[in-house]
Amino acid sequence: MKLTFSSLVLLATAAFFWITIGQGDSVLPLPEDSSGTWTESYLDGAERWSYDETGHRNQHLTLGTAKTYHGDPVTYLNDLVFSGPDDKGRYWEMSAQEGRLRPGAQELILSKGVKVHDRGGEATLTTPRLRLLLAEERAVNDVRVRLTTKDSITTARGMDIDLKSGTARLLRDVETNYGN
């Protein structure tokens, strides 16, 4: 009887403390991110190669960092260099501080400090932004462009570069100053 009474007192005490103190801290559910913009993947110091129909490398993208966000098909790039050959074997190179890669659209948009040059040439083209149409192997824009050589500076508004042939066409308001 003493054992049964002690067991009942112990059970009653435990129930009393359970009710008075509670069941411990409740687990709060994490709030759901309604924006749907969390980082899905992150790359640091990466390279991306593209190949032509014969299996030869034809486009090379080197980047400092890249991020994709959940629900967003765009890859956001930093510190990137994009290069590839033209039909004559000359290599062009484009660099920028920022970029956006749209894989479904086969499009790379360069921004902030965009520079374009032929690796073997002496001319450098600068512009605030540039749109690369990867499947068409073209680079286009409709903003200010500055082409600098050792003997001249040419400015224009808009350009269209055929990356296959290595030719560029300045679209309007073209002005060249010689003897710099």
C-alpha cells in the first residue's frame, strides 16, 4: 500500500509540474518565403564551354561568381570574360563586371564596364552594356559605344557585331577623331 500511495503521489506531482510548467518551448514554424527568391545555386571561379556542331569548342565563359535563384531561369554573373573565334581563326574577347545568362533564350547580357577586343588587335571597344545572341553568334546594343585605337577614337550609338565573320557595324551618330 505504501508503494501504491508513493506511486500515486509521484504521478500526481509529475502531472502537476507538467501542467504548471508546460510542455517546454513550443517549436515555432518557420515563416514561408513568399517572394520565392532564395539562392538555388552558387558558383565561384567557374568556366563554361560551348561546342559547335562538329564538337569543337567555340565559346568560352570564365566568371568570378554566378548565382541562380529559385523560380528564376536567369543566372546572375560577376567578373566575366566571354571569348570565341571568328571564321578566320581570330579570337575576340568580351569582359564585364556583371552579366545575366538566359540559357533558354541563348542570350548573355553584359553590363558595367563592358570591353570588347580582338586578342591580336590593337582596338578596344567600350560600352555600358552588350547583348550576346549566342545561337546567332552576334553581339548587339543600342547605347553609346567607344572604339579606341592607337591613332583614333570613334564614338557611335548602337552596334551589331557578327562574331562569325569578326565584323562590326556602328549604327548611327558615328564620329571619329584622329591623331590622339
